[in-house]
Amino acid sequence: MFSKNSKGSGNDAEQQSAKEPSAPSIISADLKIIGDLSCEGEIQVDGSVDGDIRSKSLIIGESAKIKGEVVAETVFVYGSVTGQIKSREVNLAKTAHVVGDILHEILAIETGAFMEGHCIRMVEKTTSSDGKVNVFGSEDANRRLAKIKDGGVSANAAKDDTANAGNNPHDTKAAV
């Protein structure tokens, strides 16, 4: 019964690859979590989370309050998020209240949703050899976000713009 030699059919590799999707993890409305959450499947938050959340799919219920970074393939926001959201697909319902930047490929915002922050569209990355898409490591989006937070364009970009002003025949600006 508890021996190492199992008489079950199939080997462990076949059982690992044929893993059935698990039920979503649910954080109920009366639960408060202080700390980070990480899941390879789906999380539904109806309670309060003070920390970062990483998952494949995330549903933020109407009664949910999240303070921290959210990283997921798909995010559905019905409640409150204070922090950055990085996701391939973000959906803000009319009851959503988001204070923070959203880095996304696909963004849908219903009428009535509250959003304070920057929406930055990430360019879709090419698929890697294992068939997965990496949408969270966009250096270009991170650089643009840093420029926005610093208050505009970098000093080098401003120098290049003033040095090239007036050199383009289609340019209507004069050098300052």
C-alpha cells in the first residue's frame, strides 16, 4: 500500500503532463492576507490582500481590496486595486477602482470604472521555444514607465531633439 513500487498504470511523467486544471483558489470576503500570493492557476479574491499577487488568471471581486503589484495573464477587476497591474489582458468592470499603472496588451474599461494612473500598452513578445509568451519582461515598456514617472523625456532624448531641430525639411519647429 505504501511501498515505493506502485502498481498503478502509467508513469509519473505522463501523469504530470496530463494534469487537470485545478479549481480556483478563493480568498473569501472575510479574509485578510498580509503577504504575497503566487499560483499557477486561477485566484479569485473577494477579501483583502496587502501584498503582491502572481497567477495565471485573477478575478478581483467587488468586495476585494488589493494593495500591491498584480501580475497575471488575465485580470478581471470588479473591486479595488492600489498598485501596478501587469497583464496580457485587463478588464475593468464598472465597479472597478484602480489607482496605479496598467501595463497591458489588451485593455477593456466599462463605463463607470475609476482608473487613476497610466495605461501602457506592451508590445507582444514572440513565442519562445517552449511555446510560452513572455509579456512581463518588456524593457521598452519599463523604460517608458520610468520616463513618465521622472516627469518626461530623458535628458539625452531632449538633447537629440534640439540638436536635430530644423534639420528636417518637414520639421516646422525652429531650433531654440
